[in-house]
Amino acid sequence: MKALLTKFEDYLLDNLPKSQTFHPIFEDALHCMLKAGGKRFRPMLLLSVVKSNKSLLIDNSLDVALGLEYLHTYSLVHDDLPAMDDADLRRGFETIHKKYDEVTAILVGDALNTHAFNLIANASLSNDIKIDLIKTLSSDGGINGMIIGQAIDCYFENQKLELNQLEYLHIHKTAKLIAASLKMGAIISEYDLEIQEKLYDFGIDLGLLFQIQDDIIDETQSEEEAGKTTSNDSAKNSFVNLLGLDGAIKAANELANKCIDTMNSLDDNLKNSLEEILLKYINRHK
């Protein structure tokens, strides 16, 4: 898995987007959060699924994985804006609107979002597969996915949601993009529809688990430990705010066990490939 991550990181750094302009800072800002690192969790999920069944297609899948990382990074850039979370720190670095300015951050997010689909459209894969990939990512990253989750999150600040509403919020805001990552890997690998849907459902559980864990981290870790702004959820609908810290930890434990059971039910190649990336994250709240 380390070799696969290194391969992806090298590819990302060798293929940073070019703005082809005389603008004095835009290209630096465009590269800023991409070069800052991060877990690369979503592209690694995609590549791990490809590795399990069609390892010869890993190189052909790198642009798709890169597009997934671009779209995720755009969402972080916009999430950090003053109108949303107003965060100062991301991936251990100053957020783009703090380092440069708010307009630049908005436009960098827009650029990363649109270029994600350009990367997928030009990947060395069949057109039918690329259409399915674009359908999946635009759905789960768009109006009925990440965007509506983000809209609900912002609109209902300082208004308490019910647990089922909170789960809906975070399934859409966070989990659907993780689910899409697994499904997109399965589409490239030509797994049958049953496996694609099983991986998608697994991704929903995994994404919900990650959100609960992030809420726990926000409550219990410093900015230096987390590498991002923490103690920033007091007005938000978080699992810690709704369930309390102990309740959130209990919910995370139950969901982590469910995710492990699902992973153990997969065929050996798929299970072994995913285990390499997932086992260190599934219980990261402990």
C-alpha cells in the first residue's frame, strides 16, 4: 500500500494543474492544498479496489484518482471559507483564504472542481467506463450528495437536528464521496453490480464512521494534533453535540465493528487490498 500511495503522490506532484496566465499568485494558490498532503484516503480507496481485480489498470486509473482528490480538495477549500467554517488551518497549513484572499480561495475551489471532471474525461479508459465514473462522482459530489449535505450543515447552524437528520446530513456531506470512491474503483475493475452496490453501502457506513470520528477529534484534540482547526463545532450539528462524547464514542465503536464485519465478508483479494488502508483508520477514534 505504501508503494501505491507513493506512486499516487509522485503522479500528483508531476501533474499539478497549470493556469497558463500572468496572474501573480493563482497557480501557487491552486497548488497549495494539493501539495499540502493529507491522507489521500479517497483516491487510495479507488486504487485499492482496482488493485484487487485489475492491477494492470492502476496506471490508467491515476487520472481518475487524481480527479477524486481534486474534487475532495475543492470541497475543503470552500468548507474553510469565512462564510462557512471560517477555518485558519487545513492539512497543517494556513487555509487558502488566509494565506492569499477569499476571492482566490473561491476560484481555486471552482477550478479544482471543474478540472476533476476534465481529468476523468481524458483518462486512458473506455468511454463507457468514463461515463459511469463521471455519473457517479457528479451525483455523489453534487446536488443530491455532498452539496445538499453542506447546505443543510450551514443552514441549520444553531438549530438542533434529530439523529436521523444528522445522519442524513453527514451521509450526504461526507459519506457519499467515500462511497463513490469505492464504487468508482469497482467500475474500473468491472466488478458486477452486486459488488459495486455492496462497496457503495460499505462506503456509506465508513463515511458516517469517519464523520463521527472527526467530531470526536474536534472535541478532544488540539489544532497541532489534528492538523486543522478544532473546537470549531459549537454552533454545528455534530455527533458529539447531540450524543455527548461518550455517546459519540459508543456510536463510533458500533459502526467500526459493522465496517470490519462487512470487510471480512468480501472476497479475499478485495478484503486484503482494502485492509491495508482501512485498518489503521477504522479505530482511529480510540
